[in-house]
Amino acid sequence: MEETTCWAGERVLWRGQANRTLVFERTDLARLALALVAITLAALLHRIISQVYDSVFSSIYLALCVLVFAGNGIVPILVRAWRLRDTEYVVTDRRALAISGATGKRNERSVAHTHRSAPTVVRARPDGTGTVVFGSLPSLLDAAFAPEWQRRPLILHDVEQAAEVCELVRRHAAVSR
């Protein structure tokens, strides 16, 4: 992490990366199911249209539908995996940051944490890895339809010692109160 990332007087408490790069979120299953239903309906419509009209146009229609709907179901998962492989997580005494350089430029996202907004661990595994969430997870409808900047808490995907990271933030918030 570059020195310019920290604010004046800010101290780094923890630093890490995701252990896995392919991470599924709650909306992924719904997204994939919707894509499968849309592709099935497109195939059914292709069959009906090809009986009445020239099959070249219905084949082009089917190919476009498969590309659009399969892309909408699979591409976001692959893009997330591509971004996570170069993402560094940093927790300071004032905020949590996710710093990514996968697109060739430096992208930084941060959220302030206080004793009232302590992080939580979701998807904990027996080996101690887990996903740490700073903020509240959106509902399924918000996750599907709200703009990304409105619905996204800062999520540290599959980090080692997730419970210890949360406890570190809670302890520091209690001392600084």
C-alpha cells in the first residue's frame, strides 16, 4: 500500500488479500437461474418462430439471446474473480479499504468504521477464513436493482483469520471511544 493511502495520523491494524478469487455472492444464484430461464424461453421461441419463418433469422435471434443472457449470468462472476486476484485489503484504526489494480489503474474503496458500525463475519470456514463485512448486506431486491454505490458495503472476501480481524477493529474502537 502506498503511503498516500493512509490519512495523517492513521495507523494500519491489518493487511491481507482474498484466499480465493472465485467468490459467489447471494445474487449470483438468482442471476444464473434467471439467465437459464431466459435462454430456455429464447430456445422455445426459436422453435416456434422457425416453424413459421426462415430459420436463419430465428437462429440469429437465439444466438443473440444466448450471448446476452449467458453473459449477464456469467460475466459479473468472472469480472469479480479477475478483480479479486489483485485486490489488497487494509484495515486501519479509522476505516477499511479495498485497493485494486486489476484494471491497470488504482481503484480504492473505503468505509469508515466506528464502535457502532463494527464489522461482521459471514461465511466463516473451519480453517478460520471468512468474509468480513463493513456495513449491512443488501436485500436480494436491493442487490439486484439498486445502483452499486447505494447497495454495497465494503466486503473483504475470504480473508485469513476473519474473526480476529473483526475483534481487532472492535477492540480498537472500544479503546478509542
